[in-house]
Amino acid sequence: MLSERGLAVVLALALLALGACSSDTGGSDAGTDGRADGWADGGDPTDGGDRTDGGDQADGGDRTDGGDQADGGGDQADGGGDQTDGGDPGGAPECELPFSVPQDHSIPGPSGQVSAREIHLLCAIDFQDIHARVLVKAVPLEMNAIHDTSYEAREAWVCRQGQEQPEALADGMFYYQLFHHNWEEMGVGFDGLRFAFDFAEWCVGGRPCNPVFEIYDVRRLSDDALLADDLPAVCSRVTDTGRPRPLVPQARVPAEGEEIVFERGSNSGQADEQPVHSVTVRALRLDLREASNADFALFLTDHGNDCDGQPCADTGAEGFHIRELDGEWQPEPGFEDLPAVHVTWYGADAYCSWRSYLRLPTEAGWEMAASAAGERIYPWGDGAPGCGQALFDACQAEEPGAACSLDAGRSAEGVCDLAGNAAEWVSDWYQADYYATCTAECRFPRGPTEETGYKVIRGGGFADPAATLRAADRSFAEPTWSSPNVGLRCQGGAGTPWE
């Protein structure tokens, strides 16, 4: 017997299939312009000595200031729209989707009228020769006795790569459902195909572990034949100001498992990497690439450059390739795909929160991902680094290269640039002897509970020596500090309900 959710999904799929026969050429009037967000949208560190270039690590020193590097980084061209190469999911359509400011609606509730906001979802589609982005807008209808709000999709649009104008999908060619515990289902149909979005993992209470679509299936509209299933989805919710969030592909790390136990640290590394100890972390979904200038420009335009009372980025620094014009931040031409640098820890933390249901990785989670759960010295294995695997000081680059341009340096799950290119902020406060405090029962560590004045930086950057590319290497700086050598990436949840 079908559950309430299952029946609703079957009906929605049937309506979409029937819509293949519709001759209507435009979506119905949403009545408003907008989207609704249904989701609630320690101690003094020791210096560490000459572990890098001898610079003062308390203030970031010279190990991350980029220095004076000669060119020689080679061609860092982006690989295109394939989600595994760090390129733009859904390609880079020339047309502009009709984003609009979310509107609140007064709808019937259990004790009278209540206010609810529209939901606007942006997703990328890469299937065979189709590279497109779709925007679905749904309006709230009513709230039931257990405070679940029902929604109905009223508009949907598609922008294909190479297309100059967005296309409104016909009635019956799209649907959106929101169920109990924020289950969602969404589908769109065009070019004779139906694309149905869903979640990859289900957790306690039958709810999605990660509240963002993770997969999609492809069926032929004419006969409902399944052409592909469980393709990786890249979706985001439009912001409260009607602006898109970045579409950044993620990888589940590791591919299987929920609670991951590994040996953290290195007996052959620096003193702050010892003692080696057993750590338990949760599986995660990690951005395949570092945040780009194009990504961070969207954030600055929507959020501004104030992050918890501190600058999000040093926007006047040489090497900061994002410029403001009439309130809109744009990456400088040719720098769109390079990592966003000169970002403070406050900016990195705020950016991941703004991406919705994401955060900076913990130090333990980051090392688990970079070391293949303690099995590798470097993300790619145990072999010494070369310029074909990572961009570091020996490569004599003047600044970071485009994302995912060095396939040989990927991690076990295909994550790019965990070593080199740009070092990365993580969430933890830094404490030199922290590992000694986390040896008996070290489960899901998040660093010192008290502020220490310094945040951890991981991964090494284009201006750093080879030693910093080791997965176990630790560095740190004041959270207000920024550098042309330090950027960020975000993580989501996997395997267990998102916290």
C-alpha cells in the first residue's frame, strides 16, 4: 500500500507524463514574482618554528602571502560543463533565467491565516548533449494540522547552453511537491525527456539526510522508458533577494559508510600533528572544487562585505579579482573560475552558511577527505608532489590556477585541489597541542571549545612549499587575516541527518 508521500509522487509523475501531449507553450501565472524558502533557510598556539618558510605564522606570515612568484603555472583552462571537472554544471548558458524576489503569501492554516513564502529552485542538467539550467517556482497553498505546507509549481523555465533566451515550460511539463519533514520531489520535461530530482540517502524518520536534491533520473516522455538513473544533481535555492546561489558539484566522502574511523596526524610531521590518534568523523559531501571568484561575487552582491562585523574579504587587495559596479559584484574577465582568495575566515564561514545547509569543513573532516581516511599522505597517494599534481611554490605560479586543472592531483573521490592551488580555511580554532587532548574518545571533534585567536588553514597553496601539501599538515592564522594564497570550500552532510 502506497504511503501518502508515495501516492503524491506517483500522481505527480503521471501528471508530468500526461503533459507530454499538451500543446500549451507557456507556464501558468504564478501570481507573484518570487521564491519561498521552505528550509529554515583554546590556549596560545606555539610558533611551530621553520615548518614552512620561516615566516611569522601568528599573523599568516610569508607562507601564504603569495610572495613574488614567476609565471610558469601553465595553461589552467577549465574543462567545461562536466560536473566532475569543476566546470559549470549545466554549462554556461548565455540566457538569463527570470529570477525574482520571493513573495510571502497568506494561506489557510490550522488556526487561521498564516504567512508562507514561495520556493524557487535552480538545478543543472547535464545529459548527453543537453547542458541546461532549470528554474522552478512554487507557491504555498495551505498549512495542515501538523504545520506542513503544501506547494504547487506555477512556473518553470529552462536555459540551454547556446540559447539566448530562456524558454517557459508548458503546463504539465513541471511539478514540485513538498511533503512531511520537508521531503521534496521535483521534475521538469523538455526536449522529449523528463528529469526527476530526488535524494540519494534517507535517514532517521525516513527524511533526507541532506536537504538538497542529490540525484536525478532521465526518462523518455513518449513511453516512460528509463534512460539514466541516479545522475548527480546540482541544485540550490534562490536567495531571499531573488538571486541565484552558486551551483557547485559535490562528492560524497567516502563513497560508502556513515561513521568513519581513521588515524589522524603524522609521526613524521610537525609537533602539532602529534600524537597520531584515532578519530571518528561522519561522512560528508564536499565541494569538488574551491569557491571561485564567480561564486564569491554572487555572495558579495547578495550578502555584502560585512561578515559578523568583520570584512568578508580584503576587496582592495592586489590579487582580489572581484569588482563592484553599481552594487553588483562581478569577477574580472578571465578570472571567473580561479579560486576566490583574500577571503577572511569570517567571509569563508559566512559564504558556506549563505550557500544554504552547508558549512566549512571541520579540521578532522577535511583531513579524512584529503588522506582517504588516513590511507594516503597526499590526496593522490603517497608519491612526492610534482607540478602535474598540485600548484605549489616549485611551480613558480604568480597566482592560483583554474579549478580542477590537474586531474592527477584529485583525491580518491575525485575532489580537486585539496593540495595546492589555494590553501583552505576550516572551521576549527587552532591549538598546537590539541591532538594530545583528543586521544581517548575522539568522536566528531570540532577543535578547541574556547577561542584561541587563530583558525586552522589546510592544504597548502600555490606559494607554499611541498611539505604543506601533506594531508596531515596544519597551519593557522587570525580569522581577520587574508591572503592571495588562501581560499575555501564548503561541505554538506551524508549518511546521517544534517546538523
